[in-house]
Amino acid sequence: MRPKANGGDRVTLEPCASSALRVGDIVLVRVKGHDYLLLVKGIDGKRLLIGNNRGGTNAWVGPNAVYGKATSVECA
């Protein structure tokens, strides 16, 4: 399965309230001091389950870990 964004792709991000996020959205999150583009895999109240496009899940994160939502991806 092809990733939704690859290294070198140009990704446009916009600030987004966590309440506006939906499963399948690509978000910029900070986890343990590192920034990642990941998919929203699930929502439980204000927490988000984030993961990759290959079926894996990473962790539940709170709304303060989300820095933006991808609005477009341009392939390199």
C-alpha cells in the first residue's frame, strides 16, 4: 500500500481544532519530542488513535499533541 505522503512531498498544513478531526485525516503530531505525519485511526472523546497507512497503530494522543491537519499533499 502506498503511503499518503512520502519523504520529499510537499504537505500543506492548517491549524485545526481536535473536534473537527475525522478518522482518515492526516495530522502533524508531536510524540516524545519528535514530529510525525500520521493518520487518525480512531477517536475516543478528545483522544486520537494515530497510526500509519499500512495498518499499524502507534498510540493514543491528546489534543495538545496535534499541531495541524494536512489539507493537500503534492508528490515530489
